[in-house]
Amino acid sequence: MTDEQKNAFGFSGKSLLWDELCKILNALQEQEVLITISQDTKGEDRIHAAGRADGVNLVLNTLNHYREEAKRLNGIV
């Protein structure tokens, strides 16, 4: 983790930006999963939708990992 990442993700207290970013990503993740499992999504479209859902999941998990690691390094945990 770089110093910039440690400083950016290692904030203490509340962050309106962080909270809103997480809300948006969680809503996007839910939307992509619903598209993936929809009866209307067929064949290759389902595969593509699953990939998009997985991509959102990867971003969300990565950001949460950076947040937790930065908090640990900054002694916030």
C-alpha cells in the first residue's frame, strides 16, 4: 500500500464521499446480479452480465480491502 493510499483510505470518523461511493457500488452490484439472474437474460448475455457483476464485486471488495488495511496501518481498527 502506498502512502497516498494509506492516507486516502485511512481516514477516521465518517466520510460522506466514502459512504455515498459504497451505496452506489452496492446498488450497482445488486442491479447487475438481478440482470444476470433474470429469466429474460439468455446465453451469452447472461455470461456478459455475470462478468459485469463480478467486475463491480471486484471493485467493491478491493476498495473495502484498501479501507481496512489503511485503517489497520493508521491504528484506527
